[in-house]
Amino acid sequence: MAGEYTPARRRPGPRVRGGRADSAAAPGQGPWSSDPDEPSEQHGSHAPDGSHALDGSHAPDGSHAPDGSHAPRGFREQKPDDPESRAKQICLQHLTLAPKTRAQLRDALRKRDIPDDVADAVLERFTEAGLIDDAAFAKAWVESRHYGRGLAGRALSAELRRRGVDNEEIRDAVATLDPGAEAETARRLVEQKLASTRGQPAQARTRKLAGMLARKGYPPGLAFRVIREALEAEGTEAELGDEPLDDL
């Protein structure tokens, strides 16, 4: 209608919450992204356990590593070219990827030309902070590799030794394996392999199965007993020949 007043459309303004203007931040502009568990690029990212970030974010206790990333409480910010600072950063980077033994971290520091005295001091601090624990590493390794890969105590001991774990800690970790569980795992491995050997001579089948168990660290006596049981259940007699299982 002519002459009728039409109010102008108001432009949206900032929302007022509790008497204060609350302007919506553009994506990526605030300290956190839309997912509260996933930081924005401005503050970096968290490690899987929420502890160590290596790209510039804040630690839960407000401390910083030499490059501004997460660091355990008490790790002071130092100059980037300081050997101790570099050593801490290298250790944190490796531990963020996967648990490591003290020997593995020492090798990593040596490859990066960190002086031995500095490496020893940093590794000792990480050990005191609980970030390095060879005994716990060994026990977790034994459980994971036995049930995941079917490895027996002898093979597990060799793997831990290559990673620099102390012999006493290796013995303690391997001792957590129940002998009955080890025998049961050997039976399961033989059952899985048995079908692929059907139609072959008994001696060839026995040697193939024994070789598989030997590579996984099972002692000869246990290996041959499990193989004999499996073949006899099929109505076949196990035959090894003249060569001992230790040579397989």
C-alpha cells in the first residue's frame, strides 16, 4: 500500500549472553576446533594418550618442551640448540610414536650426536618420570607377541635382548607366560598349518610343522609332542627322520 512504512531488515548482530556480546569466531580462529578433543592448527595436536604434543600446543600443567610442545612437569624451556633440550625433544618424539626401551632411546640420541653424559642425564629423568620402564615394556611385549604372533619364550627373549632389555627383566617377563598357555598356542599353530600339508609324506609334514614351531621359539620336545598328537588324531604317525629339531 502506498505510503505504508516498511521497517528495514535488521542485520544480525552479535548475540548477547549474560549482558555481554558473544561474537561467533570463524572456523579455526578460536583456541579449539569444533571437536573439543581435536585442537585447531593454532595450538597443535595431542598425542594418543593426551600427554605429549610435538607441534606447539600447551601442556595440561602449563609447561612447555623446548619447541613449545607438551613436556612432563619440571621440564624447563631451554634454547633450541641446547643439547639437553634437543635430547628431550628427540625422546618425546620417539615415545609419542610407540613405547621404547632405554637402550633404543640411547641409540636414537647417539645417532643425533647427543653427548653421552647429556643422554644419560635425560634418560635418567625420563625413567624417574615413568616415561621409560623397561620391565613394563618387556611384559607388554611378551603378552602382545605371544598372543598376537604365537611366539614362544625363546623367540620373545631374543627379541627383547635385541632391544636392549636387561636379562633379569627378560626372565621376569617371559616367566609370566603360563606353560599350559604356551603349549595350547603351539597346538593352535599346528592346527592352522596342518591342512596345508595334507597329501605330503608324513616325514615331510612333520619337518615342516616342526620348522614352523622352531622359528617361533618352541622347544623341540614340546614341538614334536604337539605335532605327534595332531597327526595321530588324523590317523597318521609322525616321522622326523635322523636330524634333530634343533637344526630345523
